[in-house]
Amino acid sequence: MSYAHLDAYSRRLRAAHETATADAPIPAGPRRLIRDSWRRSLDAGIDPDAPGAPSGADPVQVRDAFETHPLRPLLPIITRTLRAVADEGEHIMILTDREGRILWRDGHAATLRHADEVGLAGGHLWAEEAAGTNGIGTSLALRRPVHVYSEEHLMRVLHVWSCSAAPITDPESGRLLGCVDISGTAPSLHPATVALVTATAKLAETQLALRMHERDERLRRRYEALRARPAILLSATGRVIAGDPGGSLGTRIQLPAFGEHMILPDGRVAMLEPFSDGYLLRATGTPAPAALALTFLGDGPPTAIVGGRKVLLSLRHAEILAILALHPRGLTAEQLSFYLYGDDGNPVTIRAEMHRLRTQLDVPIGAKPYHLACPVEADFLDLRRLLTGGDPATLARAYPGPLLARSESPEIRRERDELEVLVRTSLLQRGAPEDLWTYAQTINGREDFQLLERLTSSLPQADPRAAAARARLRAP
């Protein structure tokens, strides 16, 4: 983009920024990527006049976190790739974790001093929900390389900065590890810099993949040195490395959160045992116990399905099952009592409730600690998984309402409130009007002022849903 085009774009951005930060609908001046990011940032409560990014850790914590971070061994490669461009352009290089926290930085001395003034320094948080639209946070939010130019930042103090950032993904787990970024004062940072940080991120991922394959090969050699092939060889995260020639397990399996047993796709129980840096999975031939399916979200009564039989549950039994599902590694009677009743709980009461629950459901509940000793499916657990990467439409359909809305259990209330906040925030940030309308039919969504205002501004005025939203806003 030429300087003339940049000047024209800057003028449009300034006008759009003034409109957007005055609680008016965001105009069409910025790129779609930036408009969407501004909306997410404003919905997260970011103050456009904030002095910079907040600090999330002290220097000692940052240093310790970086020393054990998976990207730490790759720092020499990252530095060699970016150093020349950073030095020539008087820019700085930045490496963050998956939360957008700066773990390391280096570069031009004067630029580093300016960076200190806005929090482009170790320990400061640059996720969108902490610092608004910026290269690091928006790249992590979208899981793609991003260039953010000057006035495209939501916070005005960043309008003298431009940044190019790219996320780095762990080939072992598929999870985000962090972000690599080059930042400088505008207009010195050319948008083409995003190609360099993208190449750097891909180089880092390639190195991680090579190291992963080296670990796999060491594991495979130890596995093959055993006299008898001991079933299936897994990595530490559940990737299938050897022992499944037919591919019946796929490339990865979900490791059990509690104990050493798991259920294979063919219904057999398998035993998981540590092996070097991974696991061995041995099929036992034992049939799997009946799965337990829980439906606890929304207005309906809590129900369980076990062995094809549907059971209506009392609120207390539903609370116990929900808490055990949320804590698959198990709880002592004292812990379960505290989660149910708070400080007024009594472990003796818990033991009596557990006896009645086992009798009613005929489902295996292990003791010492208490845990569900069978496969568990639950609508609220499915919702948790969708929150880590599901599309907004699926998320909206999966949330008919709060978790056990009548429960006063401290642990259920904590989980219920957290799910509500996460679903609402995700839909406000990423949802289409249809998704917001679906959420507006839930107990809390029916009177959500911000949600209803969004619907009135995003839906056509003649749309019946927009009329319904306006009527709810006018209701006393």
C-alpha cells in the first residue's frame, strides 16, 4: 500500500474509530477483520483511552514461565530469522504464550524504551480481551497471521504503532503455543512484514514437528526392543505411534482423565500404562460398562440415561453427578460435601446420598475417592469442548440455558456462572444475528440489554426478531 493510500485509509480509520468508540454502530471504513476485532474488543469492555496493556505477571514469573515454555528452545532460530529486519527497521521482536503474555522481546534500544510506555514488555497481556485490537491478540483470536496498522488499533495510545504477528501451533497436540511478532512505530513497519513472521512461525512449527518425530522414533525403538509387541504405543498426548496397523483407533485417542482404564471403539476395556515418554494401551477383553448420559442444561428436569433407561433425577442427585463429571479424577467425601453444601457440609450425609444414588441408577460409582467408573456423556461437558473451538451456530444450539438453574451448590453455581459468561462472550464476539437470537431465547438471554441492542442494530428493521428485541427493550 502506497503512502498516499495509507494517508487516505488513516483518515477513514480515524473517522470510523471516533464513531465506534462513541457507542455507535461500527462504520465500513476499516477492513472486515478490524471491524470484527473492534466489536469483540468493545464487547470485552476495552477502554480505547487506556494507557496500554495490563501486566499479568512479575519479571520472575515471566522468566520462570519462559524457561519451561515449549518455544524456549526455538529462540535462537526465531531470533536469527527476524534479527536483520528488526535491526534495519528499528523494530522490536516479541514472543508470547498462548494467552498473549509477552515472554521475551529484543530489538532496537530506542523502540524498546517506547515499548515500555505502552506495555510491550515482559509479563504484559496482549490478548484482545486485555488490550483490544492488536497484532498479537487478533492473531491469537483468529489463529492466523495478522498485520495491524496504526489507527486500526482500538486503543488510541497504540496509533503510533504497527505490528505483524503469526500464531505458532503445537504439532503434537494441535493447541496454540504462542505468537511471534514484530512491532514498530508507524509507518515504518511495512505490511509485508507479516510474510516474514508467518515464515518464522512455520519454521518454528517445522522444528517442533521434527523434534516430535525424533521423540516418536526413540519411543518406537524402545517399543520394538520388547520381546512381545505390547498392544498399542501412544505418545504422551494420545497420538497413536505404533501397534494399530489397521488404523481402527485413528491418529489420536482421548486419554482418560481418571485411572488407567478406557473404552476402545469396539467396546472393549483397555488398560493404559506409562511407557518411557508415552503410554502402552492393552485391550483386556472385558466388556465396557454402560455409559451414563446426563442432560442438565436448560429449563427441563435433570435426566440421566444409563443402559438405555431414562431416569428423572432429584436435584441433589443431579448435583452429585454433575460435580463428579466435572472432577473425573475423583473427590473424597469431605471434598464432595464442601462442593455441595459449602462449609455447612457433612461427609456422613454424602455417604448416605451416594448409597441412594447407586441404588437408583445402578451405575458404577467408585469410592476412595468417589468417581464415576463408567463412560460419561453430558451436555455441559460437550458445551465446554465447543467453547474451545466450536463454531458459534453450534455453540448457540448447544446451550438451551443454565446448568441446573435451581441449584444452590457452590460448585454448580461457579460452573453455571462461568459457562454463562463464556457462552455469552463467545456469541457476542463471533456470533451471527441468528446465533444471538438463539441465545436470546434462554432464561438470561431474554432480558440481556446488550444482546437485544445488538439484535436491533444488526437485523433488518422489518425482521420480526428485530421487532421482538425492540419490544423487550421497551418492556418495564
